[in-house]
Amino acid sequence: MRDDIDLLPLPLDALHRALGAKMVPFAGYSMPVQYPAGVMAEHLHTRSQAGLFDVSHMGQVLLRGPDAAAAAERLIPVDLVGLAQGRQRYGMLTLPEGGVADDLMAARRGDELYLVVNGAMKQADLALLKHGLPDHEVILLEDRALLALQGPEAEAALAALVPMVATMRFMDVATAPWRGADLWISRSGYTGEDGFEISLPADAAEAFARALLDDDRVLPIGLGARDSLRLEAGMPLYGQDLTPETTPVEADLGWAIQKVRRGGGARAGGFPGAEVILSQLTAGAPRRRVGLVPDGRAPMRAGVALYESETSTTPIGSVTSGGFGPSVGGPISMGYVPAECRQGTTLYGDLRGRRLPVRVTDLPFHTPRYKR
Amino acid sequence: MKYTEEHEWLDNKDGVITVGITGHAATQLGDVVFVELPEVGLEVTKGEEIVVIESVKAASDILAPLDGEITEVNEALADAPGLVNEDPEAAWFFRMTTTTPEEMDGMMDEDAYKDFSGDA
């Protein structure tokens, strides 16, 4: 049975199927949700050795034109002007009411800015960028695949093919050739592990992926484990934990907005929603994204309403992501609660009509092991 | 052994029916991480959701295969839900008696279930 007629295949579609992946629709593409090893084994393998993820659905965008970094600061509230060559940083596109249109990675590539945005949002992001930066070229790179290699053995496995990566630090970006293909490598990821994201020409992707998979330390990893890995790492998923209705401050992403863009900074504000976001950075936001640990074994997934007590009738927050954390060994969630609910507060999640206790905790659940 | 279209297996021994899920169902679910069992003594109606089973991927239910009463539940699954994936034919969920034993005659046997699930 094929119900993915309207779905676009990714450059590695044939490889995923050859590896026995179960394919599902995601962000308009047919994507591998898991391989025969299964979500649990894939997750644990990434934490202990190295996992290869196909994230070619994500949008790779080049911003070209006069002072591209300065111009992009009109839409992105982070310090891009001060971003050095060969470095990248996390950021987001904001909306006039202070919400988040998408989150992204931004890197300096010569005079250009290279952005990696969420797959489901890339067309909307392009429209937003083109509208906000009419004097600049906004180019969606549709002929490049994107792979992520994550885990404690990622450096050794990638360095076997591209030795220079061993010298990179967390959030460095570099280019390197591999069999004539032009690789754009960043030392970053979405799992809470050390690792790399590798952009490369689509027609070289399968050979490169196979070369990585030939290494015994590397297993292919699907979307299922990608989700549990990022959940343990406390990273928000756009569309669930981060939306047009959540501000960066509420989402606990204030750290991504450098001093120079905050009140009193040399380039304070000047981005959509600056009034709301800058005032929340000083005065605090009414609610915030937190970690949640349910008592017992039952996972509390996205949509579970949170109550102050077993009997109160009005929810005070909700779960936005949740499931089982294989490395944590139990259920974990994240969600939004009133700012006054500090770490250790017990709330009650409504699970199938029953109120079950859940403890507010700091994120992440799994401490990242980056090479700084 | 009898099988339902909901991918349950039923093993009738002297009127006490042991119920689990098939290997096919366990594979489809993925790694099971949580099982919520019904209470012993619960009167159930065919089609009623009586077990919550959560995998790393999603939550789903096991439905009562027959009208009747729950007589025993497999508490071991609450502590070790992974048993469902390790050996689905052994990891029973509950035992029940039924007021409609004749309905089992119409259920699939092993060959019919293999055809049904595409695992033939």
C-alpha cells in the first residue's frame, strides 16, 4: 500500500528503503521514521556511538546582497553582524506580536548568510525573508542534501572521510571536499550529542551516506529517535513547543538573544515583536517552557492539560511534547506553565480522564556533551 | 489459538481465555514502554478499550475481544512492558471469562490470521 503519492522523495529515498526503513509522511516528504533496529535501539546507539540522520527535508537558504548579516537582523533578533566567519549560531524569525515564525541556524559564508530552517516552514520562511529583505537575494538550495552525524563516535567516523573535522569546535562551520563534492560542515546538531551536520550536493549524498554507514560505529537513525533525542536534550520542536503564539522568552530561548540586540545594546531591537520580546527579557514572561517528569511510567504526550490540583477545573498549562526517554529510562515531557511554577512544583496532567502528578523540572533531561 | 482483526490472540483453556497481541501488532507498535491493565473483576463489553499500551511512537488501546469479566491481569507487564516485544505470544495481558463463547468459533485461526496480517 502506498499512500504517499503526493509526497516528495528525498535524495536518499532509495537508500532508506534498501536499509529497511519504515517511511512516513513528514513536512511534505516521505521520510524514514525508523529502521529495523527500532526507535529505542536507534536512540541508545546515537548516545553510545554514532547515528546518521537524513534531514534533507530542512530548508537550506542563502541570503545574498549588501550587508546580508546586518539586513537579516531586521528579521532575526540575534547578533548576526558580530557572528565571525566560520561560526554559526541559533536564532529565530520573529513575528510582530512577538511570536516565533520559525527557528533556525545561521552561519557566515563569506559575504552571504547561510540559514538552515525547518522543513515544514521553509516556504513560509522564504516568503517572510523575501518580503522583509526586498533588496536581497533569497535562494532556497534545492539541489543540496543535509545529513547529520551525531554521537560520541561522530568525530572519529567523519574524520575517517574528512580529517579536518577533528579540529572543529562546537558551532564551527567549514567547507571541505570529498571525492569532488563540496561539503559544508557544521559541528552542531539536534540530539544533545557532539556531532556534525553536513550539507552536500544531492547527487553525492548516497555515496557519502554509504561511506559513513560502512563504519561499524554508524547506524542509520529515523525521525522517531530524532524526536526522543531532542526531547531529552530539551530542544524545542517548531510547531509543537515553539509556535507563532510563543515568544522566544516564554520558550526559554532568551539566551539566544545577545546583549547587543537587547535594551541598551548598540543594535537593540529593530526586529518584529521587539517591544514585547525585549520587555519580557527584563520583566519576565507570564509563562515559560519547562521540563516535566510524570510520576510512574505513563507518558504524557502533546496536548495533555496541566492543572494546579487534582480537582481544579481550569488548566494552567499544557504539555507540548512528551514521550518516553530511552536514556532517561522513563516518561518525560516539556510544556508551558505559569512563570511562578518553579522547579519542583507538582502539577497534575489529565490523562484519559485521570489526574496524574507531574513534576516541573529544568531542561535538559540529558546533559549535552559538546566539544567546545 | 484464535485471532481477531484487532491483532489479538485468544487462548481458551476450559473457559478461561488468555489474551495478548500478535507479533505482527508488536512489531507495528514498536518498543512498548507502558501498559495500563484493567482491574480484575471488571465487566467488559466487546469492543471496549480496556488496556492502554504505549510505545515510543504512540498510545493505542487493546479492545475487549468478547463480552465477559476480567479474571486476572499480567502484572509483570506493568514493570517490564518490553516483554511485549521480546515474546508477544508469551506476554499475555489479561485473562477473562465470557458470556458469548460461541463468538470465538467465528474468529480466525492461525493460517487465516497470517493471510489477514500479510505475514504469510
